[in-house]
Amino acid sequence: MSIRAIADKLGVSKSQVQRDIEKELQAAAEGRKKIAGLIIDLELAKLDALEKKAWEHITDGELSAIDRVLRSMERRAKLLGLDPPAKVDVQGLVEIHFDKEDEDL
């Protein structure tokens, strides 16, 4: 339904309907943020457990476990947004072709 139709059906103004929609969208966004935070906390707890076990292997002389700890550290940094965004250098040629019909543009 359009905002006007909703307003007419509820007997309120269009601006009231818009405010109510914005309020609900904001509440939904906050709910998603909370859920995302909980998921991140859960993932970090899993990484903690994995790293603890890998450190046991490292102290027992199994040096291949170092790679597992490093991968875990990389994942943690990604989850927490600790690494700066990677720069991508794009170089190349761009060719633009116009059809005869487009010459007036």
C-alpha cells in the first residue's frame, strides 16, 4: 500500500505514517545490530578456544600449529574491523564506442 493509502485507512496524516515507518525501520536496524554483536561475540569465543588448543600444540613442539593461530588472528582482525581496507589499483584502457544514432548526444 502507498503511504497515502495507509494514512487514509488509519485516519492519520501521511507524515505520521512516514514517522512510524522510520521508527520501525530504526528499531529493526538496532535489532540487527544487537544480533550481529552477539554473533561476533560467539565467533570470538570460538576463536579463543581454537587458539588455546593450538597454543597447547605449539608448546608441545608442533610448530605447524603456528599457522592455525595466525589464521585465527587474521579472522579475529577481520571480525573486529582492525585491518585497514585493502587498496585496489585498477589500471587499464577504457574504450567507448558510439553507434551512428548516438552521435547527436
